[in-house]
Amino acid sequence: MSASLLLGAVGAILLWAVDVTASGINVHMIGAILLVVGIIGFVLSLFFWSTWGGFGRADARGTTVVRERV
């Protein structure tokens, strides 16, 4: 998730904040590609995080622990 946020941030910076002309490389296109890849990675991370369950999975299943004193 952090890698996709980092890619999205770098892509946004290259797309909207950098104003450089380089021969053979379109910096704005690279920024747009990185931004799209970051957004897709973030959405996929959220999807897989919700299916995996993250931390506290035992509570989500309704598992109850009963301890009896002897």
C-alpha cells in the first residue's frame, strides 16, 4: 500500500509540478503512468486487505473463548 501511495505521489509531482523539457522523454506522460499505476495499486491493496481481513480476524468470525475456573 505504501509503495502505491509513493508511486502516485511521484506521478502527481511529475505530472503537475515539474516543468522540464527533455528530448526523447515526455516527463508528463511518465508522471501520468506512475499516477495511474499508483491508483490501481492502491485500489487493489484495499481490495485484498478487505478479503484478507487484516488484524483481529478471530473477532470478525465471532470466535468466543470461554474459560472456566476449576
